[in-house]
Amino acid sequence: MGEDRGRAAGRALSLLLLAGAGGLWLMMLGWCLVQLTLNAAFAAVTAAVPDRVPRLQRGAVGGWLGAAQILGAVAGTGLATAAGGTAAGYAACAAFTLAGVLPYVLRYEDLRLPVADRPAWSAKTFFRGFWLSPRRYPDFGWAWLTRFLINLSNALVILYLLYYLRDRLHHDDPERGVLILTAVNSVRLLATVVVGGVRSDRSGRRKPYVRWSGVLMAAATALLSVWQTWPSAIVVAALLGVGLGVFMSVDFALMTDVLPKAGDRGKDLGVINVANSLPQVAAPALAAPIVTYLGGYRVLYLVAALVGLAGAVLVGRIKGVDQEWTGAEPGPVRGRRRPGPTRRWGTAGGSRAPGGCARWR
């Protein structure tokens, strides 16, 4: 609970630092602190989901988390605009950040291991814990790679969208064009992000939804390569929104199914979050030479489609999910973890934990 309050205070202070930044270096420091504290908070929230939410409700919860990210960005933009001025906008967002987390940190108690069950801390063990062997935990490794590839494909599409509209389509107002495409994409995403998660929960399956949402996004991206017009860009934005909405919710649920150990969920979900942020860094390094030297936007979007398709296909390498679900499942528990029913996965050859996941007892 104290850590949650500390993260909330850190986010607010970082935003206030940005509000008062009078130079480039102070602004860079404030922005880095904002990213650090926001990512830490998001990792903590997502780590609470597998601890508190039954498996067959995690798709829906992942959908609401995805919807919250989209609506939060819209609300933050509106709040900053209404506040008037950059400094006032950051200050308003800082106040809203504190107000938004209070219900969670005051109402819900953290699930904590008894002191006797906590492993001894050491720097060596701490840093070694961030490496998870793909050979030992293959499902986790394949799930991480599929998320990275599909996010990289999406980043390649978004990165040069403004310049694509300006230089390739010769759009009269490319900035307004990007705004329209973003709105179309966001509306379709919001229409599918919760629905996709709920349908996945009801079917008890994850991989088909992740696979076919990835295929849809890859096909839409390829359309940008072969049909380069303004109407096609609108169609692509809508299709990408549908695919990304389903992918966001169901892939989150799939990730919680392949976590190696129950006691390391927070750290392991932090490792998974690298597959969200790393594509934002890798995409410019990959896109710049393609656009400049290797064929322009047509080749760029073809490469992006192939990258996304590879991510969709590799979902099939994840073997420990979409098994038959048997036995009772523990519901959310407040306070310390107490003994409860065992989570088991039925297979043709008996019962085992998915992807080497630790069973709860």
C-alpha cells in the first residue's frame, strides 16, 4: 500500500516538474521521471490482475485496461486543453493522477507473502531474475516474441504516418489527416477491446483470438503497401483498430497464463512490458533506412506486414494454453494469501501447469 502511494506521489511530482521546466535538460529529466513512474504504476496494476482475477475473467479485465489507456489519453488531452497553457495542463494532470489512484490504494489491500516466506534479497539474485531462459520457459519466450513482433509492426505503421500522408498521398492537411485516422482507429479499438476479451473468456481460448487479430492487422498493413490512397488509409485505420482491440485484451490474458512462477508475477510482467516499449525504439532504426534507401513507403509497409504476420504465426508455438480447464479456481483474496483450491490444467495425458506455471495451493 505504501509503495502504491509512493508511485502516485512520484507521478504527480514528475508532472509538476514538467510544468515548471524552464529548459531542455530539466524537461528531459521530468519526462524520464514521468515515464519511469507511470510504467512502474502500470506494472503494479497489471501484476494485481493474476493475483486477484480468476483466469476466465482476465480477458474482460484486459479489455477494460486497454479501454482505460485509450480513454485516459483522450481525457488527459481534454483536461490539459481545458486547463489552458502547458504548465496548467501538467498541473491538472498531476492532480487528476492523485485523485484517480486514491480509490484503489485506499480500498484494496495488497496481497503480501508472510515475512518467513520471502526469499532473502541480494543484488545478484535481483538482477539475474530479469533473465528468463526461453529453453526453460518456452511458452513465456514465444509469448514475449509474438507481442514484440506485433507491436513492432504497429509501431512501423504509426511512425511515418504523417510523412506518408504528406509525401506519398500528398494530403492537403496531413496533420488533420493523422487526427482523423487516429479517431477512426480509436473508435474501432474501443468497440472491440472489451468484446474480444469477453468472448475469449467465454470460449476459454486465447491463441485463436491473438493469431487472427495479428493476421488481420498484417493484412491491413499490407493494404497500405498495394493500395495507396486516402480512402484506403481510412479502411486500414479501421481494420487496425479492430485487430488491435482484440489483441490488446486477449494477449494480456494469454500473458498471465504463461507466467513462470506465481511469486514472480510482478517482475515477469515487467519483463513482458519491455515488448511494448522496445518496439518504439527499434522501429525508427528499422524504418529510416527502408524509407530512405530500400524502396520507400511501399516496402516499409510490406516489411511491417511480414513482421506482424510472423508474430501471429508464432503464437502457435505456445503449447501450454487453451487446454481443458478442470477443477475449482480461487477467487480474489483480500489481505494475505490463504490456502485455496488448486488450479489444474487437463490434458490428454493428465494434469499439468501451463508453460511451467506454478500451481496455487
